[in-house]
Amino acid sequence: MRLLRSEFLRARSRRVVPMLVVGGLIGIVIGLGIAAFYAHKPSAAQVASAQAQFQADYQRCLSGKYVGVNQAIDARYSSIEDVCSSAVTPDLDAIMLRDVEQILQHTATFVILLGALLGASLGGADWTSDTMGTLLTWEPRRVRVFLTRALAVGLFAIAITLFLQLAFAVVFWLVTALRGVTTFLPPHLFGDTLATMLRVSAMATAFALVAYVLAMIGRSTVSSLGVLFGYLILFEGVIAGFRQSVEGSLFVRAAIVVISREPILTEPRGFSGPGVPEPIVVMDVTKAWVVVVIYVLVLGAVSLVQFQRRDVT
Amino acid sequence: MTMIEIEGLRKEYRRVRGGRTIAVDRLDLSVPEGGVFGFLGPNGAGKTTTIRCLLGLVRPSAGRLSLLGADVGHALPSVIGRVGSIVEAPAMFPRFSGRRNLEILAKIHGEGDAAIDASLERVGLRDRAKDPVRAYSLGMKQRLAIAATLLRDPSLLILDEPANGLDPAGIVEVRELLRSLGAEGRTIFVSSHILSEVQQTADRVAIVAKGRLIKAGPVNEVLATTGSRGVIVKLGDLEAGRRALADGEIPATIEAGAIRADVAADESERISRTLAQAGLYVTELRPDTVDLETVFLELTKDQGVGD
């Protein structure tokens, strides 16, 4: 517990932490400020008209129009109301509070990058400053040092990414209240938005931990980020594109599935029968979670073993 | 109690392009409790590697090490709280204040503000505690590192080249600090390649070269290794003086513009009287003292040090 307190103080004192928080807040304010500037608040009559149309479309959806007669509801939804809340959207050209969950999913890339940067920085700082030796002369149990720091990295990543997403949601609510529309809210918007934030933060934490363990292997922040982004861009982005068989094992794909809750599907090969072929699930949400956890645990184990064995010179 | 015990320590490093470098070779060393122990040797002698092995930072290739009676390989965590150490240059976070650096370390062992204040006060850094470390001089960084070692009130201090890179004032400061810490009953194990510096603070020394122990023992014993050096005499007519001393049965030779009499330093009075009786008056009379540097060079001349 003492070591964890020390790690918190060390992490809190790093410049990267306030820089990421303040930078994130500035980005949110500028981004949503620009959106607010170009948005126009619809008139009451436009809203009323859209409301009427929306209600009509919603009722049609409830009657089964969009899912079709006797067709099963997609596994992502628990009821026909859920399907309609997602499928029926108001026909209104305005910023709408109801889109906050979708926007949070689309901004997840930035949040995850922020997590990776945080993990690499907190993991690499001691090597860059040559203070790892000093730390180990105070706490020679390397496993404890490694795991405690991983815990600190994880907790910081969760806290900072959740805070920034909450800040985004609050500023977005303000913008929609002033320059957009705060009606047409689906029934579970609050819960769904919170769940999306938690999933995005969980993935940002996974990337932070991967960046941290890479920094411990490469003994620097730069090497961690270089290897991580090199792998993600060159391997997962380019090479994996030529081999669809590995798509179900890729880190980024898994993170996308976890956040969006939409499985990766593919068409069956050589389908020649009548009708529409049943798609094959390459990666569902459960498998995506497993893939992410495996990446973190395997890389973590490799990093821990080499940290335990290598000399600190 | 033996504070440090090293038996048969060997450390090899593999070179990137093949081959091996032996940093420490079958080193045996025993450091008793109390006082200042100088661990001497030129750069590359294996001093820092030995210290890293002692602190668990580097895994020995062979040998056994113990600190405060605890085996370093297995029981180091049980005694590390009683050991303060600095390895090579003091490593601190440069953007953090001196105080924040100490706070981070102090929290690991649950030390509070009182211990931090006392340590800063002890090394004379309390007024600059809130300044970032990058604004510190090398001497201040060194003192901050010493302050960090004092947080735990250690019974053993292991300091690697604490005077390295310091200006003369800084060297004096560190020297005084080490003396006072040693006087408190702590054991100070200090490595250095500045032999004259260690000679002024250490009670016992060990000399290493090329990873091997050359000589160890109390400073006086090590200094006596080369035997008595005699007395240096200066006067106007050196040849007349040498003859007068020879007549008085005092063996003497002329070396480098002076007479060196091969007698013990406490025979100075007899030398002075003998010369005066011959009508010769000395302008300088002093023992030909031997220093660690001389001893070191003599002891290591067969080791190829400096090659």
C-alpha cells in the first residue's frame, strides 16, 4: 500500500498527467465550440414537425415494419423497443443530445491514444531519468514494483479517460441545450452512455497497460510508443489486411468490437445456395474481451519476466 | 557484526559482438561495523558493479554476497530498510522539486514530513527544497541523494563516488558529511577513485584493480605496505650534508634536489643535530610521507592499471 501511494505521488507529479487532462479539456472545448458555432438551433415548429414524424416512424417500427414479420431481433437488442430506439432517428438537421453515445464511440480513438501515451510515459519515465535503480534500492522486490506500477497506470488511465469523457458529455449537453436539441432521448440513454464510457475507458486502460509493459521491456517511453504504433499500423493495419484469418485475433479489432458491441461478421466462402447466406461471426463481444485480456496478460508476463531477470545498470 | 560480506564475487558481461567482459573477478571482501570503509580503484576496476551486485541491481555470475548478515539473493528486502545507497550519479526526477523526490521515496517506507525535513536540514538543502532538481548544482544533487539515503536512518551507507564531479568546496562538504555520519556510529562504505580524498576520511580501505582485490585493511596498515620512506632534508650544500650524515652513521642519498635519509621520522632530531655539529643548517626537514596514491600505484603496477 505504501508503494502504491508512492506510485500515485510519482504519477501525479509527472507533467504528462496535467498536460493530458488540460490538453483533453482544451480539445473538447475547441471541438464542441466549433460544432456549436456552425450549428443552428431549430425552431419550435421544426422540432414539433420532426417529433410528429418521429412518433409515427417509431410506431411503425414497433409494429415490426423494420425487423420484418417473424424475423428474430438482433442479439444486441433485448426488445423491439430497443431496436426502434436505435433504428428510428428524428429527421432534423441539428446537434442532438441523443447522439452523445454514438459520438463517444467515435471519439474513442483519441481516448485510447491518450491511454497509450499515459502508460508509455509512466512506464518509461524511470528508465529515462535513470531512477529505476534508485527505486529498486528502496524496494528490491521487482514483482511488487512491476505490479504496483501497473495498478497505478491502470487506475490513472481509468480515472483520466472517464473524467474526460464525462467532461465531453457535460459540454456536449451544454452545446445541445444552447445550440441544438435535447429532446427525442431514447429510454436508456444515460445508462447506455455510461456503459459506453466505461467500455472506452476499459480499452484505453488496456492500451495504457500494453504501452506500460512495452516501456518496461524497451526501457523508454519512445521505444514503447514506437513498437506499439509500429505494430498497430504495420501489422494490424497493413499486413493483417491481407490475411483475414487473423482478423479474429487482432488487438485493435477486438477493442472496436468491445466498444461498439458489434461483432465482426464475414460472408461464408463458396456459398452457392438460394437466399441470403448466414454471415459467420469472426469475433463476437465475448471473444473480443478475451483477446484484449490475452494481449495484456501475455505481454505483461513477458515484461515481468525480463524485468525480474535483467540487470539494472 | 560484519556489515558487508563478499565471497568469490564474479560478474561477467556478454558483449554485443560476442565475447565476455569480466567486471569483477573472484572478489572477497569483509566490511566490519562502524567507521568509514574506502573501496578504492581506478575507473573500470569493478567498484560500481560490486555495489550494484550488493544492492540487487545486478545479478552476480558467481559468488555470495550478504548485507547486514542477510543473503543478498534471497533476503535483501528484509534489510534494505537499514541500508542507504547512492549508485554512480545521483538519479532523481529533474523536473520534480528536491522535496518531491524525497517524498516519493519516503512514502515507500512510510516516512513522514519530519524525516524529510530532518534529512534536508542535515545536508543543508532545506532552503532550496522546493526548487526543481534540474536547477541544482552537481554538489546539491549529490547532497540531495545523500539526504535520500538518510531518510531511513540507515545503519549502513553505500556511496558510489560521492565526490565525483564536485568542485573543491563540494568535496569538502561531502567529506565533512561523511565524517559526521561515520562519527554517529553508522558504517559508511564509500567507493572512490580519488585516493587522496578517501585517505582523509576512511578508517579502512580495500584496493581493487581489474575486478580483483589487491589489498585490504586499516589505512595505516595499507600505507605501511611500502615500508618506511625516511626523512627529507634540504640545505645549501647537499653533498656536504650527505657526507656529514654518513659520518654520523645515518644512511642518506641525494634525490631530486634534497637529501633523503633512510631512517624513521622520529630520528629527525638526530639528523638536525648531526648536521649542525658539522656546521650545516637545514632549510627544510620533514618526513617523507607515503600516501594512498603511491601505495596504490605500487600495488597495482603489476596489474597493468592504466594500460
